[in-house]
Amino acid sequence: MLKQDSSREDAGATLKATASSPPPRQDIPQANLYATASLIAPAEPHSVGHLGDEAQIKFADRTPSDCGHFVNASHDRGAAVGSELTDQGQPCFGTPAPDSLIGEIVSIYRRYEDLRRARQRIELQAIATCRTVCGGDKTEGMKLYKAPTEQVALWLMPYGAAMAPLTVAIKEHEKLLTKLGKKLPVAAWADTVPGLSPRFLAAIVGECGTGPGEFKSVSALWKRMGMAVINGGRQRRVTGDAAIEHGYVARRRALMWNIGDQVAVRQGVRNPKDDDGKPTGANAINDWGALYLERKAYEIAREVEPGKPVTPMHAHNRAKRYVEKRLLRELWKAWRRALARPEPSGIAPAS
């Protein structure tokens, strides 16, 4: 009995000490607290986890962009952050990348993707909760998630509380990517492409892991972004030994899909309607829209198999893919021009 009372007294003392502890530093923006909360790596040799309390406070004062090289080292264990090596041939912790702007974009984009996926997992779990209430019906479950009842809203509160700081951190990282995208050597060229925002440009650099023009050829860039032609077929997710040859990453292909939707369709084509609300036919409003419509007409006219014409949706997807590959080709060329790099004599067509 005396032992239980002693435990209760210790617990009460702990609660009082916790309640009287000082609040978080007010000079650190709340968004930076969210963005840097997950930046301190686990306690390992040469990691931020081994820094003292004072050093960790100084580290927390940094903005996400300031911490880029530290996170880059802790994100990919064994990946070289810079060109300097220790005596054992291992990368020095915190060594700046040769191109600080590219290294910073890559680091921030990796954190951005981590945050985005974390929020997505939580939201999917919340949607699954609504789907369970609706007997497994996906359509009704989504409707309930968008307009929950009072009881379901109470069940969803923990998910909303978990997503709130992630949403703030995601927006902060998007602002950083937009700011850094405007500093890239091809930013002026990207401004001439409607739909290719600075954030999209930074995202391409983040997925490439280097400048797009640093690849030996535009075909290598296409393969990096999941858009190559391998053994006569499109690059895709496969199993076995073929997976190594394909090297497909769905996330990179999805990025180009979204960029192509903006460049080729939303910012490149207009579909006016008549007084009855019926479409009168798509009209291109810029060169990229014209390229999309031209390729779509070509795809509709041809037959992949005798007697089997291409469906309108297949023609749309193929035309959009063509525009996406052309966009990467022009980006590759613009990057090399901006850095005065020589261009190979033969450049693969965007097929």
C-alpha cells in the first residue's frame, strides 16, 4: 500500500513539473516548429541527435531551407551530400553539395514528399473509417467524409488534429520550393510555358536529384522520370529482373502526369460551348495546346491494330504523354543552354 502511494506521489510530482515547464520559444515561427520537428535524426554517430541541448535549440532556430544539408545526410544514409570525404572515405556530415541550390531543392523536396505522404496516409485512414460506417461503399463513404454527421465528425477529430500540423508544414515547403524554383537557371524559360510553375520546376529537379540538363541525354532524363520506351513498350512497374532494367518509380511518372495536365490541357486548350451548353470543339490557346491537339488528331487517325481504332481517351493519354516528353526535352535543352553546355548532334524524338 505504501508502495502504491509513493508511486502516485511521484506521478503527481511529474505532472506538476510538466505543467510548470516553460512554453516553446516564442521567437521560432510555429510553421518552422512543424517543419523542423522531424528533422533531428535518431541518435547515431555524426547525427544531430548527438548534439547537446544548446546546439539542438540553435538547430531548431534554422528554417527548413537552412537545415537542408543536415536532412539530406540523415535522409539517405550512405548517400554523399558533398564532395568532401573523411579519412575512411565516408561523406562528411553536413558538407554542402557542389551546387548548393540544387542540393537545397532536393533536400526540401524530399521532406515535402515525406510530409505529403504522411498526410495522405492519415486522410485515407479517415476515409476508410467513413467507408466502414457506409458498409464498405466507396462512393457513400466519400460523401460522408466530405459532409460528416455529428457522430462521425467526432470520430474524425483525431485524424483532423493529426493532419493540421502536416498541412501547415506542407504549405511552408511549397512556398520554399516556389521561391527556390524561381532561382533556377531555366526559370526564365519556364515562365514562357503556361502551366509550368516554379514549384513544378523545383519538383522536377527534386525528382531528378540534379539538374535535368546534367543527364547524358534526353533519353536518360525520360527514363529517370518514368517515360522511356524499353524493349518496344512503355516504361512501367514490372517484377523480376526486368524491374532493374525499367527502374520505374510511379511517383515521378505521376508528377509528369500532373504537369502535362496543366501544360497540355488546362493551360493549353479551351473548350467553348454553344448556347445549349454543348462543346463546339477544342481550340488551342498556345503552342503547347496546339501540339497536344495535333498529336491527338494523329492518334485518333491511326489504328494500333487492324480494324481497331484508338478510343478518344487513349488518344488523349497518348497525346498528353507526347507533350510531357517534349516538355522534358525542351527543359533539358534549355538547361544546357543556360549553363553553356554542348548539345549532342542527335536528340531522340518525343514518341
